[in-house]
Amino acid sequence: MNPCRLLSLPAACLLAAAVAGAQPSGPDGNIPLPAPQLEQRLLVEPFQVVEVGKTSGGMMTTEKLTLLFPNDGMRIKAKWKAAPTGGEGWNNYPRREIGAYAVQQLFLDPDDYVVPPSVARCIPLADYEPIQAKATPNIPHTRCVLGTLSAWLSNVEEPKETYDVERFTRDPRFARLFGNLNILTYLIAHRDRRPSNFLISTDELNPQMFSVDNGIAFGDLLFNYLNWQFDNIVIGSLPAAAVARLRAVTPERLAQLEVLEDLQPDADGILRASSTTTPVDPKHGERADGKGIQIGLTTAEIKDLAQRIHDLLAKVDSGKLTVF
């Protein structure tokens, strides 16, 4: 159902949806910098860990880090989740977190991202001391600790309900933003609908929603079968702009997801982001090439993603789903 049809002033509804604020950055926003800039900082710029705190709500150990970037003195808070030995483990797949961040870019502009910037980073042992004393590498033949580094969100809280039906029908801004979130969780087959995995902005005028833990996605068979998950479309109407963007997704664009990041060792044995875009072995999500490590979506995961896009558009074209 189009939520705007329930309002007495359709023109006002359309205007409200059009002027709904973008995801704010800066001291009063949800992230400290625009997403593309923040992503690059987390991915390649040198930093020092100046403060470490534990997080709560998840099943896996994560830390809240304060990073100091010496090039300009900026401090940025981030969530850190070290990868298991070898790079992957149950509910701890760096590539899935980064994959969710990448998939949203198929249909959303940076101001509308529902997954905060997330990158794979290998922190040198010499810099890892504040996080864990006497840490050892979790990837063979390196001198660093691999994990997922994600932007820490500010001015957010857990929503009272993951899907607020009443608000969806009366608030066109919330409807658009929740619709974007639902499209993303559907496309990545998100199967971990714990309340702490989703956050909403405290700004009533811009109720942006975020998915902050996407470790059980892309076809993971381990999830709570007794509870409904977020791997389906739970609303009857979707944002028209997002649907239009999905129509323009090509097989070539999907193939780019085969390489999310390629990390190669420097002279000191520290894995650093490289510009390689050729997949080593797309049948596997994590690929060792004898020196570094490459992560990406597998051939099967991309095929499933393509099918989900096709099925969603087919439902729109048949009228089973409407757009607003």
C-alpha cells in the first residue's frame, strides 16, 4: 500500500517525501564525514588507536575505537571486529559486512546509505597494543590483525519496532527510508533480526534507519528459524527512485562485486588495500593468492542477488508491489 494514499493531502505528501533530509554528517549528524570520504579514511589513511571501549548487544566481541588521524589531527570513532584466524567464522565474515555496504550502492546515493562505511583493514601489531596486548596475526605470513572497521554512528537509538507499521502509513519520510532499508535486507538475504542490529536516527525530521550487523547474510544457513527474518519484503510499496536504480543494474555492474577488497603485504608484512579488480577465484568469497588476501561475493551469491533483483522488479511490474 502506498502510504501517501492514506493522507488527506497527496500533494503535501509528495512534497514532504521530496524534501526529506539527507543523512547528515558532521558533529550533529550520524557520521562525522560524508560516506565516501569516511570510507577512504578508514580504508587507507594511517591512524593511531587512542581509546578503546567495549560494545554491547552482539554475539561476537567488538570494540569501539577512537582513531586519531595524524595527517590533520581528526578523531573518528569506529567499530572494530577482528576476524577469526584464517579470516572467517560463524557470524563473523568481514566480506559480508563489506558486501552489504557495497550492494546498497547499486540503488542508493551516499546520503541515503543504510549501512555505514565498512572496510577490511589489517592493523599492524605495533599499533594493536591498545586493543589487545601481545596480539598475534590472524592471517598467516603477516604482521597485522585483519578485521572489519566500520563507522560508528552518532545520534541514533534502537527502534521500538524494526518495522513500525503505523509510522510507515503516516510518515512519508520514514516510509521512504524504511523502504530503502527493506530493499537492502531483502537483496542481501539478511537473517539476523535482533533489535540491536538496527538503529534509527534520533532526528524526528529525518528518521534514517541503519543496518549495523550484516554478518548473517548472502545465503548463510545458520540463523534463527523460529523468528521471522528480514530477508523478504515486508511492505507493500517501495521507493520509486530505488526501484528505478535497480532497473539500471547490469550484469557487468554485479560482476564488480566479485572483488570487494584486495589486500597485499607491504615490505613490513602489513596487508594494505590494493587496486586489483581481477578476481582470483570467484567461486570462493575469501581468496589467498600466496601473498595477500582478496575478499568478494562468490559467483553463487551474485547469481542469487541478480535473481532477487529480477524477482523484486517482476513483483512491481505485476502490481504485487507498488511504488511511491
